[in-house]
Amino acid sequence: MITEIRGIAGSGKSNRIYTLIGESLAAGRTVFLIVPEQTAVSAERRLSVYCAEHGIPTVDLEIVSFRRLANRVFREYGGLSYHYIGQGGKAVITWRVLGQLCDKLKYFRGISLSDISTVSAMCAQLDELRSCGITPTVLERASEQLGEGALADKLSDLSLISAAYGALLSADYDDPKEDITRLAELLEEHDFFVGKDVFLDSFYGFTPDELRVIGRMMKTADNLTIALQASGDYSSFHDSSTGTERQLRRMIPSDVKVGIETLSGTDSTRAPVLRDLTALLCSGEHKTLRGDGRVGFYICRDRYEEAEAAAGEILAHVRSGGRFSDCSVIVRRTSDWEGIADAVFSRHGIPCFISRRSDAVKDPAVRLITSSLEAVGHGWQTEDVIEILKTGLTPLTAEQCDTLEIYASAWHIRGRRWYDEYEWNMNPSGYSSSLGKDDEEILRTANDARARLVPPLMLLDLGSSRVSEYCRAIYAYLLELGLPEYISASGEDEPVRLWNAITDALDTLSAIAGELTATADTMAKLIRLALAGVTIGRIPTCVDEVTIGSADLYRPEGCRLAMLLGCCDGEFPSVPAETGLLSDRDRERLGELGIEIGRAPAAALSDEFLYFYMALSAPSRRLVLTRHTSSGDASACSPSEGWSTVLSMLADTEPVQFSALPPSLRVFSAASALDWALGDDGAAAMNACGTALSAIPEFAARLAGREMPISVSRAALGRAIADAIYGDTIGMSNSMIETYSACAFSYFGKYVLGLSEGGGATFRASDVGNYIHDMLERFVSELSAGNLPAEETEAGEYSHFVDEESERYENEILRGAEPDARQQSLFRRLRRTARLLVSDMADELRHSSFKPSFFELPFGLHEEIPPVEIEADGMTARLGGRIDRVDLCRQGDELLVKVTDYKTGTVPDLADSPSTGKGLQLLIYLLALCRDDRRIVRLLGEGYAAHGGYKTGADSSAYAENGSSDCDCSDIAPSDTDNITSDSAVSCADITKCDIDHSAEAPITKIRPAAAFYTEVRTPSESASGLPSDADIGLDTARGAIRRRGIMLDDPETASALDDTGNGHFIPANIKRDGSLTSRSGALLTADEIAQKCDEATEAVRGITAGIRSGHIDASPMRIDFKRTACDYCTMRQVCRNSEPKLRRPTPPHTPDNSKNGSPAIKNSGATNETSKQSMREEDKQ
């Protein structure tokens, strides 16, 4: 006899089944209860309790799922398989079959074997066809019936692929998904259910194979009882419930008696409104109910706020005497809520369990394998190796991983540089030849990390080898890394199951495709494919916890509070998407041919509403629905049909905006109180929450900073903190001054906090400067020694010199390593710049009485030239730096000074007021050199005496009158230059010496500023058409690419000494025929005007010093022009987070203290008094 028990959710279908089972057992009959796998444990527990209460023996009772039933039958009649293949193994077989048939396919001819998703989709489509009993023959016949067209070609290809797939699969393996098929076939041969009572409960529907098994039960079992979900004609899930009923009715044998039992009762333990709501939804009728506070609706801004609303409901339930295990959170897909709901619940102290299975491919252990193979297969690219480090499973410490990542990224290490025999010795700080203390430690750490990481990786560098060899190499690699020991030490079950899945995947790959040839990159894809269908389930860790589950799989038991999250249109209930390689239209056309594949779209949509209905039916005391108004991509979300239907049935219930709830309802835990205390939703509530939490140590620190906003445009450290950080003296450089002038906060972040952007190794301005200055210094030395001609000939002596010096520099920087393409490009550009400057300098030396005497001349603390000291508000700023080049020319007892700074970028305009803090560099250099300090006078004098007589062209009259025309320095002998580095200031006295005794000349007693120039170099681009090649760069190119800007004395005699060409090429001024000068860009200044600019520079620095002293760190950037501000180029922009900074015009960043005026150096061109002159003369004579 066949009995159908029909009823709505909560009508007592399961209880009726248990009663009938008890009667059968009491009568001594053998009973089988078949339930879904996820409810088997629950059914066993409930039925054992029922039988124990009624004294019914359970010896003849078996509770199984269809899969466990198959195992039970196989054990009795044979058919057990010990060669099951997983989903990953089937995907590998699919990959192999597609590779074999790719030339024979029509529709799928262009399918990509490297596209894992496409191969997985094909495997899923083959599984669906086999589960529906669609054979290759059926597909081929359907293709012939359709004739021509895309679907015909698609079916023809699927027929070929399915046939080859089935043959390869069945040769060595059994598909666990076909166990039910084999069960149905075996039951056709045996009367397993004869003399047994069979009960089916808790099913939403049945697969075709399960229906075949049920059909056999109908014919052989003594009694078959099936519980079915009832629904009205207008119910949204009517198709699901009636469709299953129709399928079963069609299979009932004509000679079998059928009974229908309809249950109209309801669960008395449920709240009346929840019972009535369930009944109305099931019938499809529309009536209004009174909610009585049992149903709640929350409208939230996003998923995080939905989780907050759920947390509040859960804590309210627990505080009223309930348990966490009474609460169920039901969503459509747990993957959408993982990392949101569990994180929010954890913050509020709510124990929870997410009922899900994690994808093995996303696990760090699998990513370790695939990223390692890709690193080897892609040629050891930096990004791939860094991906290995990020798995956290290498034998390196976190510090070693960070250091290796930073170093490898900085130098773009790739290819052989990872595994060759040479140690890395490139400077971690960039293109600099000198190593600091920290740099040496970074190098040691990076090399040690490389030595531990690379040797195991080399096990995978097999090139093109057999898959089986790669599988053995991967296993050896994991053992070398100590992964098994790491998993064992974790003490957790999930990593152990993952390790077993990995080893099984390697065995499967070796067995299925072991003889095939693959590269490392292909092997990475095969690993992903072999593990694509592997999921690792989780086991609840405690008894009393909230369960978060998906509506299609989760069956809550004993639920008192149910919360349905994400009730948005298209999300819950969901809209079924097309699956597989056959579209909905393809399935409809096949249906017309009598071939049913999968569920129809209408039936699938009905299933979604059934899931929603069953979730609504879960709670007994309270139901809560939530939805969000904005998705993760900021798009608007509307309510789902399920939400609207339930809401329309409850006349006295209105949705609540969660964000509009008062503090009394939104503060339900310490975490929510902290959120409120740190928020801005109301001063009273904020202060109350803050007061309540201030006594809790873990919250005290965060509360202490609640008064400090995230971003402010006006800020200060406070005098006490500033004193503690800076003290009474502060070292300053031009870069620091310019940074502070642009934005005080940028200065604070960069120079006080020490923040930097990181990134790759680049030619910083200082590195380029070291290269250029060292090159020019050696060039002057070679000119002085007569090793180079005064003017380049066709032999290209200057070009050869630059090439040799550049090669030496490159070797110092790279320390023997081969430069990559990027570095080669950088060095080529530097060489072009150097050729321009060398040609320009040689030309200048032939036409100038000023001779280069110092390169990279340092001044500052512990240097021969002391720092420029400027006092403001009790703090002394000590200005220091390095002067790129100092040229000197003697006039009587005075030395005229020209300072030069080389620029390859934007050149500041010295015509602007120095009070803005911009363009102070050259003025600071003049302040450093032109002081009444006999140490400076002696140092410059010695530099000039060593090199001042050098002549390469016609001397100017001013130069001859200085008494140096008789000095023939053609006999200057070169000295040892091997120990000269760009990091130390070396005067020409250290490089060369003059054989003429200059002691009879009057001693130098005064230093007078003559000029301060920026030499701007515009290197021709290699890609520009029509530009000269490297070998063709010479005088004409140099004159077109180099220009000088700055200030100089408005004095024809000085101008002639600087440039005797008459065309003003080497000065920013034009010389008329009558010898008078015309200025370019305001370059010509009198001595008093130069002194005034130096005074203005002093006052600008004094204002900056006072600002630093006061603790001023405002994020108030300077406006550069109408379109640009300092923020556009600021590396601290992401730190200050000031989206709308308060802009200011180029004015002093802080009001200076004018109590002390005047420059510490230049007040007048002849400032040295007679007493000082006499003293220095006597000292020079001694």
C-alpha cells in the first residue's frame, strides 16, 4: 500500500511518520526511514527519543539517505566500489578528453583548455546529462533531428565528448554520483524491499534516479509512506509541490492501493500569527493578520547593518531567557555573508557557526602549490614569488617575508636573478653606491630569506616534463617546506582533511594524465582543476551557538527565533540563473524533442519560493526579515517579492529603519556602545556610552581618542610635545624647507614620522646627483692632467670617457649583476645626460675665468664648512647640505663665488620672493659660503690655489689682471684618485696640484657672491624622431639642451669672467656690443640686492623654524597655480586624509619672529672689517 501524507509546514507530517513507524516496529516489521542527508542525524535523535518514550524496540529500524541506502544494498547484493573518483578527477578527465577531441569538434572547437572555468562547466554539463540518463546516442539522434544550426553542432560535440568521457571514466573509476543509478539498476534485479515498510520524509523533491528507486519501492515494498508538502493553487511554490506529486502519481502501479492522508492541524507550540502566516502563504490566499510583535522588519543600509540588527535581536532573545542555539540566521547563499555576519556576531560576543563548505582551491596550502608552479612557469616573475610569500606557509618569518618582498619589488628581481649563484648586493636604498647600516642588515635578511626559499622551489623547475614527475616534485616540495609538520602542529581537523585532498589530487593527476607532458604553468592549472570540486566542510564547535545557513540546505530544528537576511529582489528568493553549457532556450527545444534535461526555469523559480517559505516556517516564537538598500557596488536594492508579500499580510507592522532606532534599542552590547560613543548621532547618548565604557581597559584607549577627528586642516603638536621631539636645535636641509613650505603636515609625516611610499628602486635626485657630480669631477681631473683634449675631436674622446665612467658606476651600483631592460634604459638616459654635461662643461671652461674647484661640497655639522645657523623662538635651525659645484675666480684679495645646482626637472625661479619658502636652495648655498669665517675663506682659497690657474682658452682681461696669467698649469700632475667617492667633498687640491708657488700673492681675505645658477638639463628622449644618437651628442646638442637660470652680479666685468662668448650662453643675461648687460628673468642683481634676497631667505627659514617650534602640523597645502596644489604631488596625501584641505597662497607658512633680523652672512659685498683682514693675512703668511 502507498500512503501520501500531505500538509503544510508545521502541520505534523514528521510526527505522523514517527507514529506510523512506531506502529510498524511494534508489529515486528522491518522499517526503513529515508531522509535527506542533512536531516539524518536529527531524525535519528527524534525517533530514538519517541521510541524510548513509548517502549518501542528499534532493532529493525534503519534511518538512511538515498546514498546510504545504496551502500546498504551494495553490501547485500554486491556493487561496492573502491575506485571512486572525485569531482576534480572528473574535471581532469574532461580536460584530457577535450585535448584529444579538439580537432574533431564543431561548436566547441575554440574551447580553451587553460580556462579552468570553461573546463569545469563542461564537466558539470556532462554530469547533468548522465544524471538525467541522456546517453551519447540520444544526443547524436537529437542532433540529426535538428539538422543544421548551432544547437545541432553543440549536441553533436557533446555526444562525442560524452562518449569519450564515459569510456575513460568507466575504464578505471566509478562515479559516486551514479551510485543511485546503479542502485536503481540493482533493485530491478532484486526484491530488496519485499516484507519491509518504507517511509520518506523531509524531501522537497526528487532526482530522476531517486524517482526510479521510489518506483521500485512502490512495486516491492509492503507499505510505502511519503510525506509531501501541500500548497494551494495560488501558492508561489505550487509548481514545486504539485510537480513532485504528479511525478509520483505517474509511477504508481495500477494494482497498488493508494491512500491520501491530509493533515490540517498546526503546531501548537508556535505563535498563532506565525501559524496563520504559514498557512496563508501555503494556500496562496491574501488576508491581513495582526503581527502582535512576533514579526519584525528592518530596513538597513547594507549587509553589515543587517548583521547588526540580527545581533541585537539575538542578544535580546538570550537576555530574556533564551539560548543562542534557539536562533537561526537563514540566508540564500552563505558565501555572500561570510566575513560579515560572523565578524559582526564575534564583535558582540555571539557564538556562531556558518553551515558551509569552503572551496579547497582558495586555501593557502593550495595557493602555495599553484603560485609556486606559476612562479617557475612564468620565468620567476616578482609578483608570482611574492604571492608565494603571502600564503604564510613558507619557512620564512614574517619579517623575512616583508624584507624579501620589499627588496625584490624595489629592484624588480626576476628570472635568473632569483636562483643564480651570486648573492644580491644591490643597495636596498636605491641607485647609490654606499651602504648604510640598515641597508647592510636588509641585504643580509633578504639573502638569507632567498637562500631558504629558492632551493625548495627549484624542485619544481622541471621545464616540460611528464605530469607524474611534476606530481612527485610537488609532493617533495611540500615535504621540504615542512607542510605536514605544520598541519600536524595546528591540531585542527580541517587542515588534515585538506592535506588528504591535496595528496589524493596528486594521485589522481598521476593516474589519469601521468604520461602526458606539461609545463609548470599547465601543471598549476591542472592542480586547480583537480581540486576545483573539492570542498572542506566545517563541524560545529559547541552546542549553544547561532547557526547561519543557506535556505536550500539548512533545516533548523527547535528554532524559536529565525532571521531571514538579504530579502532583496533577486537575492532571497533568488532568481535562478542559466547553468551549464545548454541555455534555457536549448533546453526548451530539447524538451520539444522529448529530452528533458534539468528543471524548467519556472520550476526552478518555484523551488526558490519554496526555500523562502520553509525558512519562514522555521521559528516558533519570532520571525525577523531584513533587507539592505545598497549593495556592495553602491547600486540600489529593492525589496523582494517574498518581503512584500509577508509585509502586506501584517496590517499592524511597519518596517523599521535600523539607523533611525534610538540608542536604547541600538546599544545592545559593549561593542555597539563603543560604536555609539565614537559616533556623531547624539551628544547625550555618546557621552553616556563613553562614560559607561571608560572604566573598561580594552575600550579606554579608543575612547581617549574620540575627540580627535580623523582629518583636520588645523592641527598642532603642542609646545611640550614639539620640545620633546625637536629639542633646541634642528637640522634642516633644502628639501625639508621646501616640504614644510608646501605643507606642514607633509613635513611632519615624512621627516618626523619617517613615512615613505616605498615602491621600486628609482634614481632619486641624490643618486642622479652623485652620478653627475662624480662624472664631472673626474672629467675636470682628466682635463687637468692632459688626458683629455680641451675640445672633443672626431675620435670622440668625451664619449669614450663617459662610457667608461658610466660602466664603472653601473658596476658599483649593481655590484656585478646583469641589468634588466628597465635598468638598461635608465642607464642609457643617464649616459646621454652625462654626455650633454661633459660637452657643456668643456665648452664653458674654454670661455670662463671661473674654474670648478669643488664638487659635492658639504656644509653642516661636523663638516669643514659649518652649518648656517638661524635662531627663532628659542630654537636654532642648522642648515646643511651639499653644493653640487663651486666655481671660483680671484680678483685681488677677493674670491668670486659661483654656485651651481644641476636639475633635470622643474627649476625654481629665484626672481620670486624667497619668503614663500620656495627657491631657497642657491641662496642657502651663498649664505653657507659667503660668511666672515676664516675657515671658509681658507678652504675656498686652498681650493682655488690648487686649481685656479687652469686655463683652456683665452683668459679674460679681468682674470689676467688678478696676477694669475703667469701661472702655467699645463704641468699639473694627476694625483691618486682611486679613493675618491661621490659621498665626500673633494676639492681640486685633492685631485691636482700646481707646480707654481703662489705664496707671493696677496692672501685672500674676502669671499664675494658672483652668481648662483641652476643648470637645467633636458635630455633628449630616445624615442623622439630626428634626435641625435648617443655618439652624435656634442657641443651643438648640449647648447640646445642645457640652460642656466638664477641670479648674478649686475657687473659687466664679472659677466665677462663668467662668459666671454659675448652671446650669454653660460649666463642668464645678454651682453650688448657696448658691454652692458640685459637681464633674462630678473637674473641681474646688485650686491645689495643679492644680500637682500639672502636676508629674505633667512627670514623665511626663521618663520619655518618658529612654526616647527610651535608644533604647527596643519594640512594646509600651498597653491601652486590656479589648477595645482601641493597635494597633487604629496606622498602623504593618503595619510592626512584631508579631502578638502584649506589652501593658502604662496606666503610664509608661519609668521616669523622679527625680533632678530638680517642674514647671518651677507650684509654687504665688502663686509669683512679691517681687523679681520689683518688677522687672516698674518695667519696666511704663517
